Amino acid sequence: MAKHWADFQYEIYLNGMTGAVPRLPTDLTRLEELTEHRLGPGPVGYVAGSAGDGSTARANRAALERRRIVPRMLRDVSERDLSVEVLGRSLSAPLALAPVGVLSIMHPEAELAAARAAAAQGVPYTLSSASSTPMEQVAEAMGDAERWFQLYWGKDREVTRSFLARARAAGFTVLVLTLDTPLLAWRPRDLDQAYLPFVNGVGTANYFTDPAFQAGLAKPVHEDPNAAVLHFLGLFGDASHTWPDLAFIREHWDGPIVLKGILHPDDARLAADAGVDGVVVSNHGGRQVAGSVAAADALPRVAQAVGDRLTVLFDSGIRTGADVFKALALGARAVLLGRPYVYGLGLDGQPGVEHVIRCLLGEFDLTLALSGHATPGTVSADDLAGSEQSG
């Protein structure tokens, strides 16, 4: 019998018989406000903030909210199986944790806590290049659990080559190549606090432990940390990359490659032509281009353009189980969850991240069943109302 994530609600109710209530809200949209009250303005602003006036982040939510689910009745949904095949791997649900860097600003256990939570709940964890913890330590903490590696594609080819080799050696199976951050965007919340963790050497663990990166320093990192930070800042992004350059990535990574940040169907077609395995329809949670198209508005056109040629994943704006359902209906195979799990981490460490995963999938399980579906694979655009359900 497949695991029913929805049973989490009964666990909560039964615990309530002893007077216990959840430490964190079960409405995940409330987590940001709680985090704002409990953590400092620098860390909170870095995670919650967006490009410009925040219009893209707001558009992400609005695009999901205006699409409405049309439940169907009298279908046998007593036994449900949320598992899906994604990039050749069997996942227990259509969910992975998105890459989010510098998690030590949210909790001392940082990426280790988030990775352990993902492993405990059986969902993939995507480690950011800009993590506070070296990739080898994260891999060790996860054991045999599914883990993906996100690459910021910088200027130093040797560092890129080294990162890819280290990630494969550490058991990361999927490469998530972020394309939308060759430069850091204008982010007023960070600018108003003059807050960028990297300038203090936070979020640089993979770089500072990398032999190729160290080879570019006149002195070891511990002897001249400021020089190491400046070296990092000089190579982190590269705005000169073009589509033919993907051949270098493929040459040095023999597993699935997913391009993150795709919003235009022509870019999705170019991705398929380049021989990658998937795309993540994403606007970086609204953190890169103010005024950008909402990710959920871009998703149907991308899925229609390449859904039969590669795997389409989605992030940017997912907050609820209903959002997961809608993303699948709009053409995604699975979703990546970002800010909510980071808020859970900041508020309660590993248990907080596990709480977020269980809430999201519990609500998704119920939404799926109450809408007339026993598996994610039967969800389609027909399950959404309105003229914009398909883009």
C-alpha cells in the first residue's frame, strides 16, 4: 500500500488529544511573516527579498492563485500513489527541494539540516553551489538519499570542471545548471541593509575548499580571507556564456542536466536541441528580473513546446499543495520548493524543514484525491478553470 501523505493530518489531531499542537503553522503561507519577526532583517531580506519592487514575486503568486481547480466526483481515490518518474529516477512524490544558498544565515546547521530533512522524508535535495557547507559533507549526511547539485556557471573553467567532478564523486546524480544569474540583480532589501553574505565569506564553502579555486590564490584562504572573497566575487558569474558553451558542461557531466531559469518556449527548444535532459521553468522566485513574466504563466507554453522532448520542472511561487496540483496541470512533471523550506529551517532547523515537506505533500495528497485523482499522472489542464489554464 502506498504511503498516504494525507495521514499527517490525523497524526496532528491525535497528538492534539494530549494537548500538543504543531510547533509551526500548517498554513505554509504564514511562515514568511513568522520568520520576519524572529530573524534579523539581513538574513530575512536576503531570503524573502526580490528584484526591484518585488513585482515578479507577487506575479508568481497571482498567476497560481487565479487558476482554479475543478474537482471531479465519484472516482475511486481510496488508494493513491504520488510517486513519479523524473529524469530516470523514481521519486516518492513530484517534489524536490530547490537549491538555496548560504543557509547558515538562517540556522547553524544550514544545508546539513535541510539535506537530512529531505533524506528523512524521501524527497531529493538540491545543493546550491553557494552553500555554507562543502558538498562532500552534505553528501555524507544524506547517505544513499537522492541528491542533486546546482551549478552557478562562473568564469573559471577549471573551477567548474572541479565542481562537477567533486559532485559526481560525492554521489550527486542530477546537475541543475542555473542560467538566470550571470549577474546579481538590483535587490533593494539587500542593498538597504548593505547585506551580501558572500563579502563575509559566507556561502563560499564549495569554492574555498576547491583545489582549482585555491590554485588561483596567492595565499591559502585562512591566511588572506579577503583576497579569497575578492577572487570568488571575480569568478562567480559569467554573462558571456552562450548556447554552444553547453557542450563544455556535457563533456564534464555524464548524468542528467537540467537548465534552470527557462521562461521562453524558444529557449526551451534550444535546450532540447542542445541535448540536455530537462528545464526548470523559473524566474528565480522573482529575484532576478523585476517585471518578468510570472513563472506559472510561462509554464504552459514551455511544456507545449518541449514536453515530449525533455522533462519540464517548475519553481517560483509554490507555497501550498494546491499550487503543486496547479503546476502539474499546467505541464510540469514535478516542482522544486524554495523559500518555505528555508523559513522552516530558520524557525526550527531540521524538524522545521520536515514539517514543511509533510504539510505540503499532505495538502497535495488531499487536493489530488478531493479533485478526483489517485495519481499525479492523470492531472491535466482540464482540471483548471478559466481561459488562462493553458497559458
